[in-house]
Amino acid sequence: MSQDRRNNASDDGCGCGGSDPAPVPPVRNRFYPGKLMDVRHWYVEQDYHRQTAATLARLGLGTGVLCGLDVELGTDGALTVTPGVAVDGHGKLIVVDRPVRIDKPNQPTDCAGQATGSPVSTGTVAVLVCRHECGTEFVRMPVVDCEVREECVPSLTLERFSIRIVAQDPTPVGLTDKQCATIFPPRRGEGFDRREVVADTVGHDCGCADDCVVLGTVTYAPPAAPDLDATTSRPVVYSNRVLFDLLMCLAARVDTCCATTVPPRITALWPQVGAAATGATWRAFVAEKRLEIAFDRPLVDAAFDAPDTWLGLWQLDHTGARRLTLTRAGGAFTHIAVPAGGEGVAYTVGLQSDGLPTSTVFVVGSRVPVSGPPRAQGPDGLALDPDLIGTALTQADRDALWAQVSGGAKDTTLTALVDRAPLPNVPPFPTGNGNQGGELHVFTPPPPPSFAPETIEHGPRLLRVWPEGGSRLDRAGMSAPQWAHFVRTPRIELTLDAPLADAPLADPTGWIRLFQAVHDGDWIGGFRPLELGPGARTMPESDRPLPADSVTYAFDVRGIRPPAGHEPDAVFLFQIRSSTAAPVPPVGADTPTLPLDADFLGTALDNHALFSIWTGQQLPRPLPPSVVGARSTVGERLFGDNPGGFLHIAFAVAPE
């Protein structure tokens, strides 16, 4: 290309130069020592960067207005274009640095702004902004090659603009209604692939669009006043920030219109209530001391840790009424089925079964305000809908029960409630009336007299374990003597209310096992078994008061690895599996020779993980130390008034 053509190339018409479907590969200089940079090579250097930036802008951003360039129609019929920036069909910037007034917007012009043809009296004209380059700062070019005279040439290029008026009807930008319906059909057939439909529907060729950008159209239809349309044909390129804000608005709208509008409900509860409950239900609940509830939607977890504000369980008998404590518990759900998409929660009930009258009635209640807690997870945050009337208790009766403090003394003025609570027909689950908040009150009846003997035979009962579950033996704290005792002479102590037979003491590995966690960085990679020696009578290590006729056995531990100063706490897991199926069952020495009664869920590990550890199998994946979820055994009942049972606890030993 000659020097003259390079300087005046931008003036050769307004068009894009054809659809140009085949992209042109960029060319850049390749340097070597002594390379002569002539005019052509400097143009190559410029064009490489300009072409790359323009291609990315054209195919990535697209053609349209970046900011400003508003079109205003005055009362005198003149148009004003405000300053702004646009990207043309080549991907090049058009910068309008000052307001531009167009006195005769109905007069078509060429790309240089010169009038062409007759004014439009009836019809539509489009207002376009075009990129217009022109030379400036002319200098004398010396004679080169075969030229015989000097010339004045521009030494700089001004990247300016021109406003053009073209007679044309409005052309809407964006997808047509038909294209949108194709991409988002009312019903999707089998095998519908939206990505494929978008690729077939939305054009994405490599050709460039028109050189100019439409800012608006003006329609003339005398005698009506001119009508300015600055949206239909005007392409706009939005920034990523604006697009993100729009997506967030859309997400909020989707959450509003598509969110679940039905409050969460209770779908199942243990112990069973009303006619569904049997004598076996009552006895199992008394033995397990476990409350299980299933919900059809996940709830905010914080409400589960503080149940007293919305959940209660009462023990009613002919001596009064007592509100029982509820402590959140882990482990598998053994009595309820959690629905798909829902969740469940379990609690250990602070029930003293010694001397428990067999006429006792248990009442479960839930009172939830409209604002919760508990509330559903998710954007709607709807409060639980627990409405279900399952007792004959009056409002005053229920208010008296809710006024009690969890774990407090029995109210002996409420002796009539045990006879008043039963309702002949308890509605089935799920709960709810479709509104947030409400009240549930249901009852578990006592067993019939023929089913519930006044006394229950049991074997030895576990009173205490040392080290205590949930404890941390620390060299520097109040537990320093216990830390030293365990580290120097490691052992496990079990205190029972009656002696065990000699055989299970001589061979304890079939019913008790101790494991030490193997750390994998900050996580627990597994548990290794430790060797336990035979059980021998001893004086208890703890200073807790114990019954005078209790018996304490010590089992020496071999193979522990105390943590060094830079290591995390050593975590120990202890399990008791008392069953007649054990190789040497842990039965009592006295008649009747029934298995040890040991029941306590002292970790958050599920039954599958506990059994895998018991049998020496690998954990499926490393666990964070918090998943052990050690629960304290101090002051807790470790038996369930039934022969046999399952106990698992954890404790930690600090480094030296």
C-alpha cells in the first residue's frame, strides 16, 4: 500500500468492507540485530496490536454503546448527541468528546456528514455515529526513492467521529421473540439440549458488522411531531459489573417466584404416639431415652442445639408432671425415616427410669412463633409449621407444662394431667395447616398392665468410665494428676453396680476395645486398636462419689503413643458392645447372669463408622477432629435398664 493510501484509508467510504467471514491471521515483526525499520514495518508493528485489540472487542464485547451517546430531541426539532464511547463494527473505539447538535435530523448525510439526497418528510431516519480518522500535524516528507518532489504529509492520526443520518426503518437489536421461544420453549421434549439450540439459533460468525453504530431513530409522520426512539435499534454493551448486578437481580427474582412457599413440617416422631404406640413403644423409649424427629425440609441448625424454646417433652404420672431435659444426640435414626430432601434430629432424654411408674404418660410438645425458631434453610426462611392436636389437654394445661423449666423439679399440682392427656384419635403425621408457626401436642400412652411388669431384671450396670468421656487430660491443668497417671500407667477403668464374671474379665477384647486416632495432618486418617489386658479390681481413679457396693475394674492398655510437644492432642475412642453374641459375653457374676447394661452415645460418629473402627476396617475418608464430637459422661447415666447395650465415648490427652 502506498503512503497516500495508508494516510487516507479511513476516508474510503463508511462500509465494513464485506462480511469477511474468514478472519485474517495477525502478523507481527520479528526482530534481529541490525533490522531496518522502514514505514511498512512500523505499520506492521502498529497494526498487530490494533488488530488484536479490535478483534477481541468486536467478537468479545460486541458492537454498541459503552457509555453516554444519548440522543435528545429538542422542541425546535433539532437533535443533540451527548458525549460518550462506542465500539464500531470493526471493534474499534469511537470517542465523542463533545455534544453534537444536528439542526436538520431529517436530512440524510454521507459518512463525512455532508448532505445527500432530499430531506425525509415522511418516514424514519437513523442517527449513526461512525469512526472517522484524519491526519494532522503535517510535515515535509523528504524525497525518497524515485520521487522528484517533496510532499507535506500528516505526522499524526486523529481518531475522530462523524454523525451520519440514514433513511431506514428501525431494526430491533437482540433476539427475536421466535428465537427466544426456540431457546426457552414452554415444554422441553426428550433430548432437548439448550446449548445446542443456542448454537443453532444465535449467529456467531467472524464477519464484522456495519462500521457505524445506531444511536436512535426519528420517525416523521406529519402533522404529528417527530417521534424519537432511542432504544429499539440502539445496541448497548454493558460492563461485567452491570451484567453481574442484573444476574443478581434475576437470581433474587427466581428465588422469590420459585422458592418453596410451604413451611417445613414434622413428618415423623419417635416415640410413637396415640393408637400407633404399643407397650413395646413405651418400654423401648424408656430403655433408649431417645427422641427422634423428621422434617420434610432442612432447618437452620442453630435451633436444634437450643430446643427448649420450641420443643418440650414431659413425664406425666399421678404424682405430678416434670419437663425432661433434651440433649442433642448423634447416631443413625433407628425409629424414623427421613424423607428425601428433608432432615432429622435426635435428642437424648434426661429420664430417670428407676422407680418409674408404669402408668407414666409422655407428652411431646412444640410451640413455634410465626417468626420461628426453627426456620427453614434457604431464602424463604419459613418457620416450622408444627400444628397437630394430639392430646385432650386444655390451653391452661399446656401453658402450665410450658412454664416448667427443663430438668427442674416435678410439679406436684399437675396430678390430673396424666388422666386428661389421652385423646382417642390422634391425627396422623405430617403436621401443619399451611401457615408458619403453631403448636403440636401428642402423647405416648403407658403399656397395658399385662405387658408391663413392675420390676425389670437386669445385669450389672455401668456407673462410670475413666478417663471420662469428653474429657481432656492436660499436664498443666486441674487434670494434671490424671494426665500423669494415664500417660505413665495407661489403663481404662469401669465402675459397675455389681461384679462381672471371671471369664469376660480374663478375655475382654470381645466386648470392650480402645482405639487411638492416627492423625493425617490436622485430620484423623483412621484409628488403630490398642491392646487391653485382663480386668482386675482396683480403687477408682476419679474422686466422684460412687455407691458403696460398686465394683471398679482396671484394664491395662499397651501400645499408646503419647503426643510430643509439637503434635496435636491424642484422641482416644472407647467402645463397649455388650451382647450375648460376644465371644465371651460380659455377664454378671451373680444370678441372673445377664449381660452388662451399658448404654451411652458419646460421640457424633455414626454406627457404620463405629463398626468399621471396631472391626479394624479403613475409614472411607479422613475425618476432621470435630466429627468425633465427644460428649461428657460426667453426671450422665451410662445404662438403660435393659441387659446389654452399646457405649462409645472419646477423650483426649494433651502433649507433654
